[in-house]
Amino acid sequence: MPDERNSTTPSNFPQSRMPGKRYKVLFICRDNAVHSIMAEALLKRWGDGDFYGFSAGIKPSAVIDSQTLELLKEGRVWRSDLHPKSYQEFFRRDAPLMDFVITLGERAPDCAPMQWPGNPQTLHWRITSPDTATPADVTHIFRKAFTELETRIRLFVLVYRKEKMKRAVA
């Protein structure tokens, strides 16, 4: 039975807020096979308890990129519930309302929606793209992208946990 607390299927997500603020974050990239899958897995690792991570693509791939899969396993953040999906799943009536939608890549994906249900904060994180790598540099670029995402996510979690602490003591 899947762990609903961390499920990536929008319709399995509990609609009511749990006690305390838990942020819902959707990571978007072009194909949901590299950057956004990495980000979802990393947020689930570093943000557990305070964040719910999701990912999607504008034109989702059928499978996760093999080098991404290898890195996720090597970094011990691989989860069997990770899979490419369309951003359109997050516009369904039963989809969770996001607090943040973060696009990823060298630039924001073409055709990414400007408005999202629930009016979340939208951001773009420029992340190194394996698309621009020479064949000899591909492994290095994938590792660099993974490290960039892990660093940003850990900082993102830290900032919002500090905000939560400030509100708790105020």
C-alpha cells in the first residue's frame, strides 16, 4: 500500500491540511525525466514532515532518464513511486493545491502555465541542463545538476523551516 503522505499521485493526496503548515511543492521541467524527478526525490528526502514534493512535465517522457535513475539510486533517494507525469494532472478537480510551483532548467519550459489552481508562488530555478553537454561531459553534467538541486532544496527547506519556527514563537 503506498504511503499517502508522500504519494506522487495527485488524487491520492489528502485535501485537508494536517496540523501545522506543510508546504506542497510542484517541480516542473520539460519532460519530467531528469530535473523535476530529481527535485521531487530530493525534497522528499530533505523536507520530510514539512513538505510534500511532486513533479511533472510539460511533455512527459514515458520513462525516467537512465542516468537520472542511476543518480537517484546512488544518492539513496530513489523511490518506486517516482514516474513521469503531465502537469495537467495538477489541474484536475481532485488535485492538491500547491504552495509553490518551481520550473527547472536552463530556462523555464516552453508552454508552462502562468496560472495555477490555488494561486501558488511560482519560481524558476536555473539548473545545469544535460541537453547542452557533449557526450564526454554528460555524466559530469548530470552530477552537477543533482548537486545544484540538492543544494537549492536544502536551502529552500531551511528557509521555510525557519519561517515556521518564527511563527511558532511569535
